[in-house]
Amino acid sequence: MPLVFAPVGQEMKVVKIVSDDKTKKHLANLGILSGATITVVSSTGGNVVCIVKDGRLALDRNVSMHIFVA
């Protein structure tokens, strides 16, 4: 399921990222890559605030629709 639909407060694993190479590289630099764990803290109108490693990230709807978690 896309990250935008992930339940709040549940630790999820990134399964795949469906995007161009530039965006994939940027997300990898932020710690979001296949196999990483990610926890959604809040989701409002498609915008997602999540915890990756020890930091919080805010992702807009466009980016969070391309990150698939399970």
C-alpha cells in the first residue's frame, strides 16, 4: 500500500519506491529505501509526517504515493 494510506503509529517496512532515479536517490539520502522501517506520525490531506531512523520527515502527497510499505 502507498505510504499515504499507512496506519498512524504502526511501524511499516518499505517494500519498493516507484519513481524516477533522481527522486529515489534523494529518498535514499533521507534514509527511505527498500527494507527500511518507517512509522507514520501523522497524515493530513495526503501529507505525511513520518519517523525514519531517528529523524522526522514531512512528505507531500505526491512523494508519499510513490513509497509502498507493508
